[in-house]
Amino acid sequence: MIRGGGDLGTGVAHRLYVCGFPVTILELPRPRVIRRTVSFAQAVFAGEHEVEGVLARRDAEPWTPGLIAVRIDPEGQELAWLAPDVLVDARMTKRNQGTHPDQARVVVGLGPGFEAGRDVHWVVETQRGHDLGRVVQRAQSDTGVPGDIGGQTARRVVRSPASGRFEACVELGNRVEEGQLLGHVGQAEVRSHLTGLLRGLITSGLEVSQGEKLADVDPRLDTDLCTISDKARAIAGGVLEAILRSSVRAGESATPR
């Protein structure tokens, strides 16, 4: 079971699914994902969403063969009665929001906010760099600075200038120019800080807070928006490693059920 179906949680879900693990994702009623093309959370809005040949379906029965079930359960109430063998907290909130080692046989936390042995059994590093995807005691602290892509860091991220309802006037995947209007939050304009490909864009119509991430502009114009990123794949590999290390230490078969 994975809490959070954004692009990183989707990378984990996809890796585990193609390796033979049945997967269920718990999500918010209105997910706030940016990289929507590669986020299984989009099934909440569309009913179904496919990423690299794997289908996710909203409200499907948990661990349905042939697809990934996406369940709307922001509080994780289904954890108690579904009793998953493995729980991955992929919500990327930068802090522990109630995850603890007793929730499953193997509990994995992604990124800052978790300490192995205290909050979870395993932690996977999510910060770009040499240790990305490594199984660690605790992840590096959040720097608040987006990772470097194409020589750009903070300028590639577009944040909300105000609180209110976001309405986009461009489409995900469009080429945008520096200064181009991307949409509005109430009466406030939302503009791109650089020229590039609109790699991420929050769902139009959502209520957002001032400073919330709304879009991600990739200065590389040849980015593939429909495949899982290198970062998500590295993190997914770390999660798979953590699960297999747990199985081996317990003297069990490392083969998925």
C-alpha cells in the first residue's frame, strides 16, 4: 500500500507492480499533483489513468489483479482493516504525519521527516545527488531549493501569488515563454519565470494557498512528459531494495506474492 500517488509515489507503485507486487494507493479527494501525466493520482479525477502501460483505477477493490487500485482515503483509515504487508509513505510532506512501524510488516518513508527504527523501518533518500535512492537512516533535510534541471532551480517552479481558485489558461506539455501568462488565482496573474516545456501544472479549479507550487517549467524542450523520471525510478529502486532486505532478514522468500 502506498500513501500518495504523485510522480514519486507513482514511480514506486509502477516498479513494484511490474515486479509482481499487488499495489493499492491511498489518495486525497482532490490530489494536488503537478506532474499529472505520470501520476496515478489522476485516476481520482479521470476514473482511470495509465502510466507506461500500467492502469490505475479509482475506487477499485484493493489489490485487484491487472491494475492498481486508487482509493480515496486521506486519513488512511483503510490501513487497519486491509493490513498491508508493506506500507510506503510517499506523500512528501517533509514531516511524519502519523506513520509508524506497527502499521505493516515493512514500513518505508520517502524523504525528510522519517527516521529508520523510530518512524519507519526504512528511509529512502529523495534529494537529487549522489545519494538519491539510497536506503538511509534519515534523509537529508529539505533545502527549500528545487533540484537543478537544465541549469535551473528555483526559477523553474511557479508558485501561487495569492490564495484562491486557480484557473489555467495553458495546457500541460505546452511550450511557454518567459513572462507568459499561465493562469490566474482569483485576480492575481500566474506567469512563467523562464522559457521551456510546461512539465507540471496543478489541476485547474483547485483552491490553492499563497506560495503553493502550481507549475514546473523544464528548460529542456525535449523532455518526455509521459514516462517516469530518473528521480522517481531511483527512489523506486530504493523502496524495492528495502522490501527485499526486510524479506531476506526475516528468512522469507524475496519473491513477490
